[in-house]
Amino acid sequence: MAERLPISTPHCTVERDGHVVIVTMNRPEARNALSTDMLIGMADAWAYISDTPDVRVGILTGAAGQFCAGADLKAMGRPSEDERVRRRASEIENFHWKGLLRDCRPKKPLISAIEGYAVAGGTELLVGTDIRVVAEGATLGLYEAKRGLFPMGGCAIRLPRQIPYALAMDILLTGRSVTPGEALRMGLINRIVPDGQALKTAREIADDIASCGPLAVQAILETYRRTEGLPEADALRISDELGWPVIGSADAKEGARAFKEKRPAVFTGE
């Protein structure tokens, strides 16, 4: 059974269920548009996922059949009514960028489970996650240029690195909506599921990841992030630096034993 964590805020529910942390943007009256309360909750959640050894994967989703309709500039400019959120806002440097996954992405894999609107900041959050599950009725898009704004969450950089340049520019420069089918063909998302099934499918994927060796999973993720854009020889040096300790770990020995004994491996992250 999921346990609600005390780092939850009025607009962000953070729950722990075994090795999985589920982060729910919870402002349904505004289609989960970003607020200070939400961003503080997410910033603390990403730090918790990174820093808690027996957490292996996170899921980001939205309440009431919506993911996130982008930034609510008025709500982000107002001080929170919650005393703890106000304190954390003064303590966390650049909490907006941390919460939005622009800075300090979790060291563990993060899956987005998307229903309804995931536009502007919602799509920026999607692009900051590692695996993306999208309901067939969802709407994606980066609307900033159409409104005379700029995608400050990092998509002007990240999107052309994740999908072909011409497709990324089509999305960024027109500010148009993107259907799940189109996003799948572009390689922007992983799976399309029936409406109402995004979180269930994301949890199944999370459980698959959590059953793998956590040292291996985290090293694979870190290797990609640290080597993006490097020449192959330099990248391979980093890959060796991160990979050899995994090969020599107790988890690697357990994986070999479990394979030999035809049983599920029991990994401890050691």
C-alpha cells in the first residue's frame, strides 16, 4: 500500500510504494498548471528519489485525468499559503528549475504517465523524463512561441537532441498541438495506452525496472547523461569508469547465481 510522504504539498502528492515513488501533480481545478506549491513538492521529490538508496524508480503523473497545462504565472508569483512550502522556497535555490526537471534530474529513472493535457510546461516535464507513457486522448505541445514566450524548461535544447531536428523545430516554432500517435512516430514517447491506463502501465514498467540491478540501472542512466555529445573515445572512458564497479559488485554476482539457479535475482544495490 502506498504511503504518503511528508514532503507532499497542497498541489503535489508524493507517495512511496516499495521501491517506487509516485509524484502526482494535484491541482485539478487548473488542469494541474504549475504553482509554487507544486514545484516545491516536485523539487523535494526528485531529491528524495535520488538520495534514498532503496528507491529505484519514480513516476510523474497528474490528478483527475490531466497531466499539466503549463505554468500558472500568477500562482508561481504568489507566496504559498503553506508555511513549510514558503520555508522550502527560501531554502531551495532555483526551485522552479529543479521542480521542472530542467536542473538536477533524479539519479534514478523517471517515468511520466500522461493523461489529458500535457502542454507547454507539461511537455517540458515529459521531455525531462526517461520513459513516457501517454493515453490515446492526450494532447501534447509546446505553445510558448505562439504566446510570445520561450520554453524555459529546456526544450529548446533537449527536444532537437531527442527527436530529429526538423520535427523538433516544427513543434517549437509553430506552437501547435501534437497527437500521441504523431509523438510516437517521432520517437518522443514510448507507448500509447487507452485513456485511464497511463499510470497502471507506468507502474508495470516501474516494477520491471525495480526488479533489475539498481547499480546497473543507475550507471546506465548516468553514463548516457555524462557522455551526451562527447567523442566516442572520451565517452568510453566514462563508460568504463562507471561500468567496471557494477561488473565487480555483489549484485552482479547475485545476478549470475540467480540465472544459474533459475530464480529471480534479489538485488541489494551493493
